[in-house]
Amino acid sequence: MVSGEWPRPLNPGRGGLREEETGERRRLEPAAGTIETDIPARLDRLPWGRFHSLVVAALGITWILDGLEVTLVGAVAGALKQSPVLQLSNVDVGIASSAYLAGAVVGAVFFGWLTDRLGRKKLFFITLAVYLVATAATALSWDVWSFAFFRFLTGAGIGGEYTAINSTIQELVPARVRGWTDLVINGSFWLGAALGAAASI
């Protein structure tokens, strides 16, 4: 490199790094605004403790509720059609089911975006509150459209939990046990599904 000449910036590299040519060799430097941290590596080195057990319990309970929710809705569809207040038809039940799925998609996208700004812990409790309030409000539905609306909000809460749960596993659970922990947490969905099926008998 000629004396007094600044390194010539090239195209941005991967991971927010800027590649510079120094004459004899090239090196990668952090791009402007990039924050470097060793927190993820430190979390991976932590031994399993009470904190991790509480995280697994909280996330597992959420998946159990989701499995219970999905199973019970299908089981009570017949009762909803016989409701003297709602008097739902097969089409109405389909509309409500579609509203739930649409809410789950919207909730996953919106709360996933919001999670990066407010933090995993806060959004986990927010989405859980949305789910619980919307589920309780469903019992107060007065027609098919109010029922579908509350089902949409319920789905949004569940969709938000999808993103919060899986990102929390990746960030807080040590890498050496992340695989089986992920299996246990996501497998608890089927425990909720089994409970819902048993309750509908």
C-alpha cells in the first residue's frame, strides 16, 4: 500500500463485516453500527440450573395449552352448532377455524417482529395474555362474526408464542442440551392434544 493511502473498502461481507484491501492481504472488520458480544458463547457454557428448568417448564406449559386448544376446538364443533345463541352452521365453523389459522400466521409475523424490539421475556407474557384474554372472550361471543374475531385473536396469541418459544430455546438453552430440550418442549404439544381428546370423550 502506498504511504498515506487509506485502505480501499470493497463490497460488504457476510454478517455485517466490511472487507478491506491492504495491499498484501485482505481483512474483515466490523461494519459501522455492528455490535460484537460474547454473551451467546457464555450462555452456552453455563451448567444446567434452576433457571433452565423454569424456562423449559414455562415453554412446555405453553405448548400444552396450544395442543389442548387445537384438539378441543375440533371436539366441540358439534356442540357449537347446537348452541342456542351462536347456532353455527358447518360454514360458520369453517370460518372460525380459518380465522384462528389466519390469526396464528399474523401473530407469528407481527409478534416475531416485535420480539426483536421488546425482548423475548416481555413478548412471551404479552402473547400469553393475548391468548388467555381472547380465549375467555370467546365464551362471550354473541354471533358468528364475534366468535371468529375472538378466534382470530386467540390464534394471534398462539402464533406469537410460536416465535417466542423457539427463539427462546435457541438463545437461552446451552447448545450441548439444546436438541433434546427442543424435543421435550415441542413434544409437550402432543400431551396437550391427548388431554384435549380425553376431555372431549
